[in-house]
Amino acid sequence: MRSFENLIQDVQNKNLCHRCGGCVTFCTAINYGALEMKSNGFPGYKDKEKCIECGICHILCPEINDLNDEIVKQTGWSAPAGRIISTNIVRARDRQVLDRATDGGAVTAILLHLLETGRIDGAIVSKHVGLFNREPCLASTKEDILDACGSFFDASHGMVLYSEHYSTYSPSIQALGMVKKHGARKVAFVGTPCQIITLRKMQVLGVVPADSIYCILGLFCSGNFAFDDNSRMRLEKIGDFKWSDVKKINIKGKLYVYLNNGVIHTLPLDELDFIKRDACRYCADYSAEFADLSFGGIGAEEGWTTVLTRTPLGMKIFDAADGSVLEKYGQETQPQDQGEEQLARNRIRKLHQLIRHHKYAQLGIDDQGAADPEYDKLVQELKELEDKYPGLENLPGQSEIPNYTRKALNRIIEKSAEKTKLCVEHRIELG
Ligand SMILES: Cc1cc2nc3c(=O)[nH]c(=O)nc-3n(C[C@H](O)[C@H](O)[C@H](O)COP(=O)(O)OP(=O)(O)OC[C@H]3O[C@@H](n4cnc5c(N)ncnc54)[C@H](O)[C@@H]3O)c2cc1C
Ligand code: SF4
Ligand code: SF4
Ligand code: SF4
């Protein structure tokens, strides 16, 4: 019989625990109540007597390989960076989102769109508590989702409160425990690649609280940081800035420190190794390879987000948001750009979208819509427009990815390979 004891031996004692919180969240959601997250952020026994040795906490841990083949099958994963149906560079159309976002606000725009169209009744996001720290929460209103957006520093929380310990890591899975208590049914989950692996395993096992998840939005991740006050001061020296002048931080290949006066300082990630969480050294997943949609800043210009669609559900979500709440890089609509060609281009895009949704409905992957009774008319209209305006709209298929998205994809594959190489080296060192 397996139990949490095996996790202590196989994962915790080797410093491999990602602190995803999956083990505790399952044990609590099913009401066994044997585990809890300790104040140091790691899982531990709350009441060992309550453990029935079901072994599920062990099997769903991202460090345990038992269900790897199943999650590969479930998501259609393939090398080198997971399944990629399409690569897009986008940003939110809503300025309120864009002004607060980490990159292009794509995550927030999509969450708001899902909420407004009734596909979800909440989202697990991570809001700021102090200068670095993030705390997972269930956001069920537009304001809550906007509140959690971006990488801002809220100086009102001050540094003093959190001076002993800073961490950029947010244990988001734990917030899934709140979903049912708050009367929500289906939520979107935003999190790191390690958390997503745990969730996929929960889905394969069909265990709570994964039944509350509508879709999984993954953030690219080169690592999370945890540090104390001394390291915080060392960072100031390395980066040549003062924390009191910092407006926001972001990670994309380097650590970007944005100052209030508009200056941006960059710190190479290999110089920050001293504050990286231990478990992050042994992690190979850069681009959230098991998510429905994955998001990062790499490969995109400042103010834009690179988005990978990975599953049919992810594609459906992206298609619905594309053109309504998102705009694509290189296809921004200028106010003066409303001539006949632009209108035709917009209509062609819309028709492609409607036709795809009709197909999703037929395949049974659209939980809301039914097949479109006007389908034949849509196909006819599209044909006429494409005949009249040949080459006006190149829809992104893998063979037609425009140059800039192909470059972004190459960067992601490079970064994934680098992270995998480091992970293998560190694991060899570990023995
Ligand atoms: C620790 C970390 C490391 C990253 N490393 C890279 C990298 O190396 N390369 C790269 O290209 N991109 C990286 N990213 C992703 C990047 O910073 C952006 O989150 C991504 O581009 C989406 O931007 P956006 O403007 O579309 O998202 P926004 O619209 O700003 O939304 C961001 C969402 O992420 C949630 N969130 C923020 N911080 C966390 C956190 N710590 N844990 C869980 N959820 C969180 C917020 O609640 C919000 O819902 C990293 C993100 C994190 C959190
Ligand atoms: S009851 Fe099951 S999930 Fe909870 S600690 Fe024991 S083995 Fe793990
Ligand atoms: S399931 Fe997550 S929190 Fe639990 S031991 Fe594994 S990595 Fe750590
Ligand atoms: S580097 Fe890996 S272990 Fe660390 S937070 Fe990112 S996904 Fe999780």
C-alpha cells in the first residue's frame, strides 16, 4: 500500500517537491483530511491517523511517473515541446487589461471572455500580496480577474510585512478546494507547468477537485524564486536598482525590472540561480506542455503575448477570443483601416471561426453551441469572399505560420531544450 510516507521518501527527502499542493488538495477535497500545507509551504501530515493509505497523493504527484503515459495520451503530447496546434502572438483589445498586464494581457482577456460568455463561473488566478508574493484565489467577477492581472508591485502592502521571506510561487491548486464551497461549478485554472501535470493526473484518475476544471491555461516557466532579505538586497546590487523604485517585474528569458521612471533593468537568469527554488532545478517543462493553452512573453515584442493552442478545447477557446477580445500581432485594426479590404478580411476571419465552431459542435467538443443550421450558407459566403479577395487572409496552420510566429516557436523550442538539458544534468548530479 502506498501513502504519503512514500512521497516523503521519493520526493520530499530529495528536495524534489514543487509545492504544487496536489497531494494536500486531493486528500482534503475527498475529506480524508490527513494532510495539510505547512507554514514553510511544503505538505505534511495534519493527522496521520486519518490516512487510509489510498496512495492517490503519491500517484498524482508530478515527480512520480506512474501516470505519465496516460497524460501523454490524454493531451496528445509529442516531442519536442508538447502538442502545438497553432502559435499566435496577440494582445488584449481592452486597454484596461493591456495597461495592467504582464505582457499582452492575453490570459486575462481570455478569462474575462470565458466569464462573460458563461463558459466558466470563476477562475483560479494569483493575486499580489506584497512586493513579490502571490496568493491563489478564486476570482468570480470581472474585477477579481482584473485585480490578479499582471506583475505589479502593490507598494501599499509594503515590504516590511513580507521581509522574512519572498516567493514568486503561488500554490494555485489549493484554491481549487474553494470552488464548490463558493457554489461555482466550472472554473478556468491558471498556473505553472508543474501544477498542470498534477491536474492532468487528477483528471486521468477522475478524482476531486479536478472535476471543477473547465480549461487549463499554462504560463511558460523558467523557474520560481524564493529568497530572504539578504538575497533581496543582493539583487538590488546585481541589478543596480532600488526596490522602492520598482513598478513591476516580469520573466522572459531574463528577469525584467521595470522602474517607475520608465527605465527597464534586465538580469540574466543564470545570475539568479542563488534564489531559484530547489525543485525548479529538476524541472523540464518550460512551455506548459500539458495545458489547453500556454502563454509567455518570449518571442513576442514588448506588450504582446505568445500563445500556443494545444488541445481542441484550447483551440476553441482561442478562436472565440480571437478577433473579439484579442488582436493578432501584425493585424492590428487601425481606426483608419476600415476600408473594403479590411471589412472583407474581418468577415473572412469570422466565417472561418463560425465554420470551425460548427465542426467542434459536430465533434461534440462544444459544450454550448449546436451545429449551425446556416452552415451551408456560411461556406458559400466564405467561398465567394475568398474568390473575390484571394490571399487576403492566411489562416494560421502549421504550414503557414508567418515568419514572426515561426521565430517565436523556435525560441520556445530552444528554451524547452535548454531547460530539459539543465534538468537532466541536475538530476544526474542528484544521483
Ligand atoms: C514564475 C513565472 C515564470 C515565468 N517565466 C517565463 C519565461 O521564462 N518566459 C516567458 O516567456 N514567460 C514566462 N512567464 C509567463 C509570463 O510572465 C506571463 O505570465 C505570460 O506571458 C502571460 O502574460 P499576459 O500578459 O498574457 O498575462 P496577464 O493577463 O497579465 O495574466 C497573468 C495571469 O497569471 C497569473 N499569475 C501571475 N503570477 C502567477 C504565479 N506566480 N503563479 C500562478 N499564476 C500567476 C495572474 O493571476 C493572471 O491571471 C512566467 C510566469 C511566471 C509566473
Ligand atoms: S489518505 Fe490517501 S491521499 Fe491522504 S495521505 Fe493517505 S494516502 Fe495520501
Ligand atoms: S504532489 Fe506536489 S506538493 Fe505534494 S509532494 Fe508532490 S510536488 Fe510536493
Ligand atoms: S520551474 Fe518547474 S517546478 Fe519550478 S515553478 Fe516552474 S514549472 Fe514548477
